[in-house]
Amino acid sequence: MKLRPFILAAFAALFAASAQAHGSDIEAHQAYAYSANPASGGVFMVIHNHGDEDDRLIGVRSDAAARVEVHQSVMQDGVMMMSQAETLVIPAGGELLLERGGYHIMFMGITTPWQQGDIVTVTLIFEHAGEITIDVPVDLTGAMGGDDEAHMDMTTMDMSATEDGASN
Ligand SMILES: [Cu+2]
């Protein structure tokens, strides 16, 4: 007789947890992980907010690297620089793009070097939606962001070419 309310409470807690996850307005699409070297890499995706309230990405977490941060890439004097991004808003009914050359989830000190087809598990922490954990496939083919790399290389080459030209 004394046990019953206890069991009911446990079931209620379980039910509440799963209901919350299913009722989330936040959805991640087209996620992929890319690394150009064994030590660091990025995770990219489109985050949709199907709700009618703005949400914010307030943190990221993963066991796949020593440090995981939300970064922003910006072009500064022809050089691609990265800095830790402030809290990112996913507008109501809108989306947030994490892409090469823009916002991305940065993995520094990768635990095991990423191989094509590997899965990187990352937890996104949202102000309203809470924590959402997704399994992201590693795609080293660079199909989506190969352009960015090419632009970066070209920019560097153009810069040195200009400098050479000026000194001649
Ligand atoms: Cu970065």
C-alpha cells in the first residue's frame, strides 16, 4: 500500500520526460561533422524553430573533444578568424544556419580522429527547448563546404601574390 504512490510517481516522471522531448519545437536538420585535421573539427546543421516563441542556443556539450564551443567565423583582412559566438537566437518559425565559414560548433582536442561515416554525438542546450542530443555523421567529402576551403586558400594565395607583386 505504501509502495504504490512511489511507483506512480516514478512513472509520472518518466512520462513527463518523454513528453517534453516529443513536444520540442526545435529540430536539427542536415547535420554533418567535418574536420580538416585530426585535432579539431566542426559540426554544421540547420536548426528549425517550429514554435511561436524565439529560442536561444545557450550551450553545447560533447565527449568527442576536450573543448566544444559555438564559434563564429569572420573574414578579417583576408584571413578567416574564429571567435566564440555569443548566444544565438533561433527566431520563432525561423531557422539558424550553422555552416562552414559562419556559425559552427567547434570541437578542439578531438578524442578520436574523425573518419568518414563516424558518428559524433553532441548535445545542444536551448533556453526553452532544453537539451537535445543528436548523432551527427562525419562527412569528410567536403561536398557542402568545399567551396569555403577553396575560397580561404585562394584568398591566402591572392594576398601573398599581391605582396609579392608589390615588392617586385
Ligand atoms: Cu571554430
